[in-house]
Amino acid sequence: MKVMTPHYYKDFRCIAGACTDTCCAGWDVDVDKNSYKYYKTVKGAFGKRLKSVMVPSQDGECTFTLKKGGRCPFLNDDNLCDLYIELGEDKLCETCAEFPRFINDYGNIREIGIAPSCKTAGELMFSYKDELTFDTVEDNSLTLKPNDIDAYTYMHLRQARIVAFGIISDRDISIFERLMLYLDYAKRIQKHLDAERDELIAGVAKRFCGADYREELLDRLKSRDEKLHGKRLIKGLRHFFDDFKGMEVINPDWNIHVARVRQFLDGLADDSVLAAVMKTYHAESEAFAHEYEQLAMYYVYRYMLDAVNDYDVLLKAKNAVIGILAVDIMAAANQAFGCMPDFTMRVDIAHLYSRQFEHSYYNYEVYREYFGMKRCYSYKFLMDALVSLN
């Protein structure tokens, strides 16, 4: 089996108790079937401790009952894992063993990466200044599992993703211009997926490989920028930070940043002021371009090929654009309150957003529905936002 990873992946190391925001608090711990089966066989005092916190689920798995403050029952006062200490690393459940890694299997290829929801992973990602490449190795120890993906669709999407990587890493244009192209690229591919004409995806990819075509398309996309007036953009971006019924807050720091964003946006006279403030922030923060590039590459790498399962590649592009716009607005809001976001804060903001959006099953499903139906998440609004704030 082939295993693919981002080039910086090899440098990732968990810093355990030294982490300033442990991954062992704030969310449920879902235990896979095999781990649950083993944990039920553990004897002695630790076996009793395990059995006292395991809550079985109907699918043969279980969850751990969390302690006060949402901490895992095995997270000790030194922010170390008692289960790891007592039973060993190889006895961790899949959730704990993998985080912050994600694993996507496509046929005989396994893709592994790390998510910015972990601060250490985010620091590694944001500090990587080269154009991102991917390493592929053969791992004969892995067993190929059967899957039912459409090989023909997968082949076209895989080639299309290579072009998407090229769009995102084109440093001759701004990161927001790259996102404009990627969003439009996904929309054109989506049209062919909807029509079940997968063979036409290759033509879209070929056109987007051309520098002249991309330059002409960018000119057309940016011509959408009519004179800003009113507060349409402000109102739309504010909705990115709405609460909804049953919403989980993984880390209470999220609420602090959201309050700042709302106060920041509410204090702007109109969209033209918003655009001016954002452009000033971008000009004063030279680091944001390569950090957003790495964040965009993460979104493309992690999610774009998943369209082979739901045939919604445009949704994957929206994920990237919305995520970067949200992080950008959060950072600018902090600057507006006199706190120029340094590297540590920018990593923290990205990690808070990733946890809130990607690591709550309930939140993620609600957001997916919103991205498909709400006007502020439409292709048109997102494109207008990118053009206006570029």
C-alpha cells in the first residue's frame, strides 16, 4: 500500500504535558470496537477504573464519561494519559492514537496528514515556508481494505487536485486571488459532476493549467468588484460566527474571539471601511500569505478527494475559503483591539476554528448544511468577499 504525507509531517511530535491546550479535554472520547473489547478484559484496579467510565453504544463501541471541565477521565494533573502510562501506547484507542492525524484511504493509497486543531501541528504547518510537496512510500505492513469508490471519478478528481495544488501554491499572485481561482475551478468541476460527465473534468483541469487562462479569468472575476456600499459583506461575514441550537463549544476561548469579531464588525460604518481595514491588516502582516497558503493546501489535501464519496467538490472549496476568511477576520479583529496577532496567536486562532468546525460531529454536519443553503456561504458571496478584501 502506498502512503502519502505532507513533507512536514515527518517532523511532527506530540509534546504531551507541555501542550498549552490538551487534546484530552473539551470533546467526547469515542472508543473503537477493538479497543473497547480489549478494555473490558483488563483486570485489577485499572480494569475497574476503565469499566466505571465506559458507556457502551449501539454500534459495539463506547465513549468515556468525562470529568468536570470536559477532561478525559484518564488525563492526570500533569496533563499526561494514565491509560498510556498503565497499558502502553499500542493500547490507545484509534481516536487517541491518531489525533491530530487524519487518514483517508483511496484504493491502494493511504493519505495521512495533521490538522491545525493541534497547536503543535499548526505551528509546524504555519512555519513551513517552502512550497508544499508530498512524500509517498510503500508500506507492505498495511492491509488493503475493500472500498466502493468509483475508480473513474477518483482518477479524474485526483488529477484535478494536482492542478488545485498548483493554483494554491502560485506565489506570483495573492493568496486571495488563488482562492478565487480555486473556488471557480471547483464550481466548474461541480457542473460536470452534477451532469455525470466526469470525463469533462480533465478539460477544466487542462485549462486551469494555463497561465494566460488563469490571468484572464482572474481579470473577469475581479471585475465583479462594484463600488462597495451598505453592509452586505459585514452582515454576511458576521453570520460565519453565528450560534445555533445545540452548538458545541469545544474550547471556551472560542467565545472570547467571537465576541471580539462581533464587536469589530458591528463597529464598522460600511463595507468599504471593512475592505480598507482588512487590506491594511494584510499589508502589515507579511506572514499571513504563506500561512494561509499552507492552510489552503491542508484543506485541499484533506477534503477535495472526499468528493469521490459525496460528489460535492464545490463544498470542499467552500470549506477552504470560509475557513481562511474566518481565521482572517478573527485575526484582524484582534488587531483592531490593539493586539497585533503574533505567530502564537495566529496558530491559536486557526486551532480554535479547526476544533470548532472540524472536531465536533454535530457542528460539522450543521455547517455542511449551512454551506449548501445559506446565502452568506454561496459561491457568489464568497467570491465577492475574496475580491473585495483582496
